[in-house]
Amino acid sequence: MKSAKTKKIVSVAMAVQLSVGTMLTGIAAAAEGEAPSAPQLGVPYDTDGIYNVSVPHIIINQVYGGGLKRADDTYATNGFIELYNPTDEDVDLNGWSIQYADPGSDYKTGATGSWSMLKLTGVIKAKSSYLVVAHPTGAAAPTLDLMGRGDQQWDQYINNKGLKVVLMSNQTPLDNSLKNPFAAEPKPAGYVDMLGTGSNDPGSKIDGYETASPSGSAEGTSKKKAVRRTSFQDTDNNKQDFEQIDYEKPAPDKLATYEPHDGEDGVWLSIVTPSLPSGYVNQTYEAVMETVGGYGSYTYEADGLPEGLSITSGGIISGTPTAEASNVKVTVTATDAEDSSIQVTKSFDLNISRAAIQSFKDTLNITKIAEYAVGTTNPDGGVAEIVKYNKENQKFYLVNGSANPPSLDIVSLDTDNGQLEKEKSVPVKQLSETGGFTFGDLTSVVVDYATKRVYAAVQAADPAVKGKILALDYEGDLKASYTAGVQPDMITTTSDGRYVLTADEAEPRTGVLEEDAPGSVTIVDTQTGESTQVYFDQTSVIAQDVHIRGQVVDGVYTGQGSPEEAFKDFEPEYIAVSSDNKSAYVTLQENNAIAKIDIPSRSVVSVGSLGYKDFSKPENALDLQADGIINFETAPFYGAYMPDGVAYYSVNGEHYLLTANEGDATEWPAEDPILTNIAKIKDLKGGLDPASDAYNFLKNTTKYDSDEGLTDRGNDSIYLLGGRSFSVWNADSLKQVYDSGSDFEVITGERDAEHFNVSNDDNEMDARSKKKGPEPEGIETGVVGNHTFAFIGLERTSGIMTYDVTDPEQPVFANYTNSRKFEDKDGRLNLDTFSGPEGIDFIPAAESPTGLPLLLVAYEVGGRVGVYQLDVTKVTLNTSSLPLTEGGRTAQLHAVVEPADEEGSTAVTWSSSDTAVAAVDADGKVRPIKAGTAVITAISADGYGSGEAQVVVTAKPEDSDHTPSQPSTPSTPAEPENPGAAPGDSPAFTDVQGHWAADAINKLASAGILTGMPDGTFKPDQLMTRAEYSAVLFRVLGLGSGKETSAFNDIAPDAWYHNYIDALAQEGIISGFEDGSFRPDQPITREEAFVLLYRAVKDKLPAANGSAPGFAFTDSDSISAWAREAVQALYAAGVVQGNADGKLYPKQSTTRAEIAQIAAAFIQQ
């Protein structure tokens, strides 16, 4: 068989016709007496003299300007205007003119000045160009040399920042008051074509154009960029008809495709197919050649096609590749079928990989249901950064970097209102500036339920001074502060609340290494108040392959440093804490490493390298060129993972870390860096080992020259920043278990090709390909039913990737969501949107106000928080808290299932987190076994829905009370007589100090009303059962023992609460339920507690004066009829008050602390 590398296939194909559209717009008759009696050659008028853009005519094909004065940072030697004749006839331009205007220095939105006119001469031949070469630009290193070229010279500067060009078939000057000839009715006599374009600046406008004008970074003109028609089309819409052409660093084949032509070039062709798509072994391949120019039909030849591919008669490369091929050069030649002397040749790179890149479909539906806007945007980020939810007050806390100074916003997560509102801002600067501390920045926040605290990380104004950790209550009031290391950037806690940790970056922000402070991890012991900075000064725990930045030459890192230099070089970025609260895993982003810290001993256990990603493998193919197209290719380069965010989770006893492989360069100071470790490939490739694959790959090409690489990783290859992926690692060995490879770029390109690899502050398609692509930054895990998901934020593209990581070795893509609106209503760059995701917080269904899992995402550029709901099966239990007694009666849980799929099953599977504490059967019946806490979970049949109930089993006490959450603080009425309980020393409960009800609890304990738990705790926020409440009333009233035979069918004679309940029944205070039961283990509701209390103390309440006051509660209609008298009386006496929101919540279960607060009003000290 003839070699595929040498065979040449010739075919003939008809090109896409060059007739320029069928749109008929802007129709107007020429001025009376001026319309031609017969069609003039090259003008868009029909035989009746009516303007018709579909009539083939001379067009303005391309315009470039270098500015209104000489400048050496331009890229063409001259400004130019290229005309093109798509007709079949030569057209005499004598008597024609080009008329030009620009806005001068007020280029962004200013009005244009007077029209300048160039009187044209000569002929523009059929299917040929006519080039007007304008005033020299002064370019120092032009990529486009027009000296000595052109059909006519014009001593006119062409602006680089917005312009208007009008082609006229006469030489009558346009009136300077006529800013937009196209829109005039009628059009000026002789009107042929017009281009009006804004600059590449956001918000740029021009006051004349056809229908709509190009503008902004992706469309407008600049010193680097011209605008050119797309395939000669003219639809009377400049915005649609023109595209940007970048002359800064055009590849040779691209320059040949788009550079302007003049009359000497004659009839010319251009292959406008930008690139060949990648293909896959043993899979069908197809690529279409598109050529413009010439007479309309062409023959094609192709050299270098891999085995299995050929060109068809239609100019289509097709077939089935039989082997892998990396960056094979394929040369395509198009020859005009009418004149074989007219040819064009173009080379393409073609990659054939072993495995096809899969198509990704969402298997999980995620919907944005609410949002919060700070009200400010910033293209540099730092507006809405870190967000954390508090399940106990259903609010979230947001680091707001846009405030001056930065503040902590507290926002209620009221999902019934799609637009969330801020409740208050915490003045962090004011709270932190004590003891001589000067506030610099607020960087992170975390909520800890065990200590009921919100912790905030604060940096000092001096980047070399230690920071602070502020301990706030839920309302933002300062309760304590601790010292942190230098530049604390991320904060977290252990789940038991014992320790608070910060990652202290200590970056050399001045760029002077002598001023660099050591990075650390701060560990605060909340029990002792001790704050410790853990430093990386033990070289023996640092693996030999961990990269440490070393020698600096002329401000550039050039090689590996010593282990001793790690002390200052390591910059802790992010922390994940193990489930046993013993280990902290810390990303050292710049060092491509992860450190393990032993939390109790405050010591570094190990520092390990993550190695490098091999971009020569097909599964890691990436887009390396910012060339305006999506082109995945392999290259003999490596990527340093350099993760930012890290998350921890366990599966079957194995521990794993998830990382978002962002990549980060060293560039200090941020403005005008004097210390760096990156350079362009053009500056790196000369130092490569000539024997390396990278050297041979780069030696004959410049198309990768503008890509960024690291300067200090050796000369064996090019080392790029980041992995453009997320990875799963074994937490103990740091062995990679999984990497998402090319997924992120493939998915974003598949979903929104127009905005592929854009930045978060710009809409230029493909711009980030030469840097770090979509740039994954944050990562969060969440359990949904019996699945574990990873959520990864793409900092630049601004979307959220979701993967099912239940099996850590085989994660599966589940969803991609991007709420960013790239353009505003005027088609300009939009920053006031969901751009730049930074912080991510997952809310499980059991803690969610909607009953379904939620995801909070803070967007640092757009200044917004998005609230996203996972639309999975919803499971709701009849209670979320179930207090039981060891060896006591069973309790029944019921689950209501709302399937995500209308035809889904409503069945559930029950399980217990600790069957030694509480067991549950297949029907949801819970049996208490021994004292402790367990979570009973109901999982839907599809595995995505879950409902939870916390079961607290208390031991059989000799005479114990038990526990309960918080509504209001009642005022104290006239105090009655002491019921006679023997006072004693107040028990030293270990969990009430600082609690809102501490005084009332201690008062009742001292009076012998409450005795607490066997373990020394009081558990103030545990729900109170009906049996426990009976014991409290019994002691408050000082009653004697009841009957030996219970009045209720569910009160056992040996139950600890038997006497209390029966004594109250004898007094007529309690009566039970219609079925003869008392239900002692059921939580007591607020209105039940009020009724029993009223019956017990109504003769001790102060007499009412006049008519009783009406209810002041906004939910008074929800008070049961049988409870209204009691609530009315207790409210009038000042015993009952509503919550801060004006509601009573009568059906809500009450807590031990709430009962203590109310009961204390009736006890004298």
C-alpha cells in the first residue's frame, strides 16, 4: 500500500459561492434625479436604482490603524484600507472616493470629527483587491510590512481606537453633520459601503455604522488588531460581518490567510479553515476545507495525511485513522479550477489520539434559586470571596472585600425571596484594632457549631506582621481574639470545635526576599486559648522531590533550593481536616506539594510532592494557543498541579484528598514585579536540552512562544502552571488515584464555544489557553443521599463542575453550571454577573431551608453569591430530633418522599449511624439501646434523596433531667413563694458557660429543679421531652408522689418519670391524649408547655387590669384553640414573649434552655 505520508489525493470541489447574502436592508431610493438609469458596475443598486445590499458590489474588506501619531508599539508599517471586488467585472474607480472620520482623543464615546476624503484612481479587477496604504505608523518591529505596496497612498493617519470608513461611487464630500450615512433617509447619492467600529475598550462606541458596530475586547480595533470581513459577506451589519484580526504575533499561516492584498496580487485565494480538529484511532473523521476568492471552484491536494484519511471531491478530509499521530503536518493546496495559476497552500497540525474524548451529559440537575449582590464589581476580584452557612440561624456569612474597609456581611438565606438582603455588616476592622494591631484585610470565615462561634481571619496592614483570628458570636459580636501567623488566608476548625486553624501564606509581597517572613499553620486550642504557629523548619520531613524555590538571578528564580530554604519559601494556601480531627492537610501551592500536620502535637508530619502532569498523553490534551479556535493537542510538556483548594473525605476506611489544580506564579510585587518564576516559552526554549522532546517539538515553530512556563524546574522540558483539572489523591501516600484530564476544557468548549477559555474580566475567546485555561480554584465535597459529590469552581470561565466521587478511583461527571452573563444588554463586557467563583459552601439536605441540598458560591469579580439547589428526590421525616430513654419505648419515624422523577419510587431504606445506640428496622421503628447519639437516615430508592433524625438516647437516671433550642427571653413577673426545693451548690455544668440561658439554668440547678446529665453536661439546646418537662413542673410546684398505678397506658411503673407524671395528673395539670397515652419521650411543643405551665401557676399570676391585651405575634393564627387562653394569660403576665422576628412558633418543639428561662421566673433565689 502506498504510504499515507506521500500519497496525494486530487479532487475538484465547488466552493461556497461568494454572493454576499440575501438580506435586503436599508432600502432607499437615490435622491431624485441622481439615481442611475442603468445599474452602475460595483454598486449595490438594482435596475430601478433602489439600494439592495444583495446586489454584488465593491466592499470594504479590511481596515487597520496604528493611531493618530507615530508609535513604535504598532504592528503594521502603515494603516490601510483594503477594498475587494467580488463581482465578475473590473470596476473603474476613477470618480470614486473613500471618506474617513474618527473620534480623535475622545475615542471611547466621543463624537467623530470632520470627514476626510481620498479621491480614488485606477481599476479594481474582478475577484481582486484594491489597497489604500495610509500614513506610516512608526512600528518598531512590524509583523506586516506594507512599505512599497498598495494601489494608492494616502497621507492620512488611521485611528487605532474607533473609526468610520465610507466607500462612495462619487467624490462629493459628505456633510460633516451627517454622522451616519448608512442610516440617512435617503442615503447620500453614491453610497456603496460603510464600516463603523469602536475600539477594543469596554464601553467603546462609534456614532456611525451599518446596523450595529463592533466594540470591546473581542471585536473592536487597536494597535494590535484590525477588523476584516468574514468571507466577504455584507449583510449591512458591521458587528456581524467583521471579525478581529490580531497582527501582534500572527503565525505565518494565519498571516498568509488574512493579510491585505493589492492590485498586483490579482485574483487571490485564501483557505479560511482555521485548523483541523483532532481525531481518534478507529473512529470516523471529517474536516471541511473552506476557500474564498478566485472564480468560485477549486481543486484540492493534500500532503501528509495519516493512514486512513483522504480528501473527497468536496474538499472534505475524511476516513478512519488507523494509528496515533501527534502534530502531523498536513499541507493542503487549493487551486482555482478556472485558472490553474491561482493557488494557495496552507499547513495544518493534525493530532490523532488513541481514545476519543467523551461527550459529557448532565446527570444531575442544579438550579440557581436565589442570589445576593454586594453592589460592587471589580475586574481584579476580591469583592465577594468566602461564604459560610450557619444551619442554626439559617444565615450565611460573606467576606465582602468591596467594603471600605472590608467587612463581614450577614445575610439571611430566605429562599422564598430570590433576591437576598443583608441583615448587617460586622465592622471587622474596628473589632480587630486592639493592642496596637493595624487592620490590613479580611480574608476568610468559618462557622463552628460546637463552640457557637464564627471565626474570621484578619491580616495586618504590614505584610510582614502576624495577623489575627477573631472569635465572634452568631450576631457578629466579638468574644475573643487570637494571634495568627503572617498573612492568614484561609481559616477552618476541627468538627468538635477544639481547634481553629489558619493557613498563613507569608508571601514576599515587596519582592525583597530579605523581607520574606516564614509561612506557617496557626493552631488555636479553644479550651486553653493557646495559639501556636507551626513552621516548616524540620527538614527531615520534607521529601527530596518537593520543589523549593532557590537561586534568583536578576529577579528570576532559576533552580531548586535547599530544604533549609523551605522555612521561608513554603506559603500555606488551604487546609482540609481529617474526619478524626487529628490531621490537617495543607496545600503548598507554589511548591506543588501537600503538607500533613498533626493537630494535637502541633507538628509537621510530612511534606510530599504531587509530581507533574504529562501533557504528551492523549487523555491530557489541552488547548495551548490563544488563536481564537478550540484545538486540543498533546505536547511534550509537563504541568505542575499547584492546587489551591483541597478537600478531605473517606471511603471504606481509606482517606482521600481532592485538589483543584489551579497553578500559581510568583510575581511580586503585584504591580511591576521584581521577583518572578515565570517566562514566555520564547524565552525558555533556547535553554532546553537539545536532546529533549520539548526542544525538538519547539525548534521549528513560534506558535507556542507566548505560552507561560516556570523558570526554575530544569531544562529537560517545559513546565506549565496548573493541571486544568481536579485530582483525587491517597491522603497517606499522596499517590494519584484519579485526574480529570482534559475534561474541563472539553466540557466548557462543548457547552459554550463562544466563551471558551475566556477570563473572568474579559470576553476574549481562547485568551486563557496560553496560560492556565479555565483555572480550577476552589473545591468542596457534599453528601447527597448515598452519593458523595465534588464541586469545583472554575475561576476564569466562572462555571461550577460537579463530579460524583463516591468511587474515588472512578469519578463521574454529573453537571456543569455557569450563570455568568457575558454581555450586558448593549453587547458590552458585563462584570455585574456571576463571574470569578472563589468560595464554595455545601449545605446538606438535612440543614437546608428547602429540604434539598444547596450550594453557595461567592463570585469575587461580580460581587455576588449564587444559591444553587440540587434538584434531587426530597425525603422529609416527621421529626428531625428524637429523644429516647435507654431501654424505653420505641418510636416510629415516617418518611414522605417527593421523587425527582415523577415516576420515581417513594420507598426508602433506613439505617442508623450507630446501631449500638439506636437501631432502626425496615419500617422506620427506632429502638433505643444505650445512652448516646445516633443519626437515623432514610435514603430514597434512587439513592439521591435523604432525610435525617438525630436520636439522643439518655441513660436511666436515678433522678435525672434531660435536655433542649432558643426563642425568646421572657420578663420576670411578681415572684411567687419558693416551692420548697432544697437549695444546694450549683452544679458546674461543662457546656453552659456563655450560653444565653446560663443564668436561668444555674438558678434552677441551685434550687434543685434541674440536675443535668450523668456526664456533667446540661445540653441546653437539646429538645425537652414531655417526661422531662413533667419533672420540672413537679419540682417547681413541690408536689408529693402520685398514685402507684399510672393514669396512662404508656407509663411503666418503674419508669423514672412515673411519680412526676402521675402527681401532675392528680392535680389536673396534665391529661394526656385521647388514646390514653402520655407519650413521655415525645418532644414537647411550645404551646403544650405554655398550657401545662398555665395550669400549674395560674393562681400565682398577677391579676389582669382591664381587658387583656391582644396577641402581638405575627403567627398568632397558628396557636391552637385549646392553647389560646394559656398563651394570652402568660403573655399578659410577661412570661411569654415572641422571637426577635415577632413570631411565637407555637408548634415548634422547645428546648431545655427555653424551659429553664421560663421556669426561672417562678423561683426565688
